[in-house]
Amino acid sequence: MRVVIKTDAASVTQFAANKIAELVRAKPDCVLGLATGSSPLGTYQELIRMHRDEGLDFSRVTTFNLDEYVGLSGTDPQSYRFFMQTNLFDHINIDPAKTNIPDGRALDFEAFCESYERRIEEAGGIDLQLLGIGADGHIAFNEPGSSLGSRTRLKTLMDQTVRDNARFFGNIDNVPRLAITMGIGTILESKKCLMIALGDGKSEAVWQTIEGPVTAQVTASALQLHRDVTVVMDEGAACLLRRREYYDNVEQWQNLLETGQFDRLGIQKNDN
Ligand code: F6R
């Protein structure tokens, strides 16, 4: 797991947007896994800016979102489809037919979830999955206790999640109790994962995810089993990490490698 600690949210956002833009430039028909919520918002704003000012081209990109509330149509302002349209898709040149979000109105859930998994597979798998993290360590709607092998499925939300989300729905009774979510097993099959964590409200979850044991009680900890995960965070989210010095050292060496400063790494150039 690569642990990147930035001084502030703006630098986190820039780092994440650069990673996505690098992939889109290198592989214009890449498959992106996307998340909703406050964590990726700044990243989406920066991608919109890159599209507008630098011509970053999304025309051949395919996207799969992690989750959606059950019962909400895509035009409901609380739906994750609406969130993605207003915060990203409507402002870039993505082909709407290539944007996939679980259908909150699907009635045959089992068939729908199977078809979502199949669509990911047929698209060639997810090249880069963007993730946020819940204060209890959840990723997507995989609440504590979710099976680490889980696939896209119907999930009952925990009371805490329902309470947390009540602020968006005006009244707790309006908060959907069910969601469709990619499973942990689905997420672990992405080729790369990029998690964003902002603020000290996430510090406990970040600490458990990176330095705690792998456990279904903190579903993000399953990322320790993935071979290519980067977690980028601000100082607040990093404040409980015990191996901070080591992560900073790794980043320093990584930067020297990426910028070709081999002499500073003590590596002699081989002239042969
Ligand atoms: C949403 C999702 C969730 C959020 C998490 C953090 O698609 O996957 O797991 O990433 O609840 O939410 P924020 O970013 O709003 O703190």
C-alpha cells in the first residue's frame, strides 16, 4: 500500500486528479471506477478544469460507480446518478452510454447485480477504482461485517449510516434503508485502487485500514490484500498513523526515482 500524506485537501485533490488524468491520457479507452460523497468532489472539479483548459478527453472512457440507493430514480437530487451528472458527467465530454451506475429502481435485484458484474467484466475490468472511506472504515456501501469476498449486491444500511445521511434527505424517514453496492471482492479485482481520505474524522478508519488487521469489521482493510493501492490523505486523516516517518521516507525516494535523480539515490549510472 502506498501511503501519501499531503499538507492539505487541495494537494490531495491535485494528486488524485493527476493520477486519473495520467491514466486517461495513457489509455484513452480506460475503465474508471468512481465514487460519490464529499471526498472525490474536489478531484472531479479538477478533472472538469483539466477537460476545459487542457482538453483532457473522456470521449472513450467508460465508468462504473460503486453504489446507488434503492428506490431513487436518476433524476432524484439525492440519487448518486444525479450526483455524478451534476458534479462530473455534465461538464466533461463523456459518452452517457458509457457511464454505469447501479439502477436504484431495478426490481429484480439479483439479476441486476449479476448483470452489473458482467458489464464490468465485458468492459475489460476496472483500470482504476477511486474510493472514499466512511468514518467506520466502509468502502462503497460495504458496512462493517460485509463479507470480504462479496460481489455487487443489495445491502441493508446500518442505522449509523442512515443517521449520517439524514442531513441530505431533510428527514430520517426519507433516507433509503437499502442500497446496491459493488462488493469488496468486486473492488479487489480492480487493477488499481486510489483512496482519498480527508479530515480527522477519518483518522481512526485510516489508521485501522492501513495499520490494523484485515477484518470485515473495517471493510477498507481488505485493501491490504490488493497489490496496487494508493491512499492519499491530508494531515488530519493521517494524524493517528504510527509509521508516518517511514511513509514520508518512501515518498521521498519515490519522488527521486520518478524524477530520475538516481545520483541522489546512490545509484551509479551504468554506461554500457
Ligand atoms: C460513495 C461511497 C462511500 C463514501 C464514504 C465516504 O460512493 O462509496 O463509501 O466514499 O461514505 O463518504 P464521504 O466522502 O462523503 O465522507
